[in-house]
Amino acid sequence: MLDMTNIQAKMADQIRRGQGFIAALDQSGGSTPNALNLYGVPEDAYAGEDEMFDLIHEMRARIINAPAFDGSKVIGAILFEMTMDRQVNGKPTALALWEDKGVVPFLKIDKGLEAPSDGVKLMKPMPHLGDLLPRARAGGIFGTKMRAVIDEANEAGINAVVDQQFDVGAEVLSHGLVPILEPEITITMDNKAKAEAMLQDALLSRLDKMDDDIMLKLTLPDVAGQYQALVDHPRVMKVVALSGGYDRAEANARLAQNSGIVASFSRALTEGLSAQQSDDAFNATIADTIDSIHAASVA
């Protein structure tokens, strides 16, 4: 059985001190067809969910096995539950990441979004957490990630999102895992900068009452440095940024303007990769991508 107390101390040190970014390899069932299509695998290339998840796991394993994908520049990776339950090179994925690559594994735990209300989409209930969180910790997972969405600068809605994120985060912490709270702000919304200021105020209000450390995953802000108070907060282990629909060039440019925030990109990470590429071409493409995202993260 893994000695997770000792391992998690080492993982925490890497997240706090590591000079790199967190890869988002957590596409779920709803987003997998689009991710595969962008990877050059159309929907008519597979029959049913089992084949679809086999193919997306092959893509993720190929990324993890790329020589450039290691803890020197990629300090962590977020996994989908089915990815955690599968293997890479004969090992459970979380162990392959940590033992072979020096990359800290996280797990996506949310089950999608509720219908819109007060300008936001809250997370659906997660009654499975009582079983999932102990299994994740026993399997070598360091922390979790859960996503809600903010579509409007609506104070009541934003407060509801933040309250839900912290309440679920408390359950995650009770199982010895570190939660990444992800209140995503839609990049096409009106008054995005106003919503970002509201979100920071709501997050700081809850953080000031915390005794444990958490992480935050936020949309890249319109005002450079908007989230500096969150970066500097003693209860925040790390602030990471989602690309949120920006292409990699714009995401990197915005990221470089926000000191102390590192990337946690999904689409921007896999941009330019293809199932049809040779291993040499694939590895060269992912190496260039990792270099560019790393440079923006440590700028």
C-alpha cells in the first residue's frame, strides 16, 4: 500500500515550488468527441463509448509518454476518472505520472453542470464522492478539480458558485486531498472584467476563513494582475489558468501578463497534435507546445 502521507508531502512541495504548469488531460464524455475530432479521429472512426474512451486514452498515453512531458516543465496533470482507472506502460496512470515522469496527478470529480440560474451554472450533485475520494487517494492522486461556470456579472450567482466550490472543497480536504476550485468565467460574456472583480472578492471572503490550503483554476482575466491578491493569499497553494477557448498564442500572451499564475490548458495543450503524426513529429509538436506554455507560465 502506498505511503500517501510521505508522497503527498513531496507532491505538495513540487506544486508550490515547481517551475512549470499543470496539463489538463481530463476531457469527459461530453467533450471527448470534439477532442478526438481535433486530434484527427472523426466520430465515424469508432462505435460506441467504449471505443471512444479507448482512443482518448491512447491519445493521453501518447502525450504522457512524450519525452518532453516530465516534471521539469509539467508539474502536474489533471485526469478523468476513467483515465485514473486505466494504465500507462503497465502502471495505474497516477503512478505512471508520478513515478516515471515526476508529474503530480489530480482527478476531475464533477459530473457536469446544472441548468443556468442567476447567470451561472452550478455543479450537479456528487453523491459518488464518498467512494471516489478514498479510492483516488489510495491510488496515488494528490488533489481534485471541479468546474462551475459563470456567464454573467451576477453577484448572487457568483456567490452561489463560490459557496458550492468551497463546500465541496471541504469534503475533498477531509479525505486528505487538495481541491482545485474552478469557477470558470465565460470568455465571451459581457462585463467580463466586472465579473472577475466580483469573483475575486467572493473568493477572498471565503479564503480568509480557511485553515487549509487549496488551489484555484481561473479564466485568464481581462485586466492583467487582477488575481494577484489570490496568488499572494497564504491559503492558496497555486493559481492556475484555463485557456477557456483562447487559442494557444492568445492564452500564452495573457498568461505571461499575470505574474504567479501558471497554465492548466486542455485544448491549447493538444492544439496541433494528430493521430496521423509519426512519433517523431508528434513528440516534436508536443515539445514545442510544452516549451511555449512553460515559458508563459514562468514569465
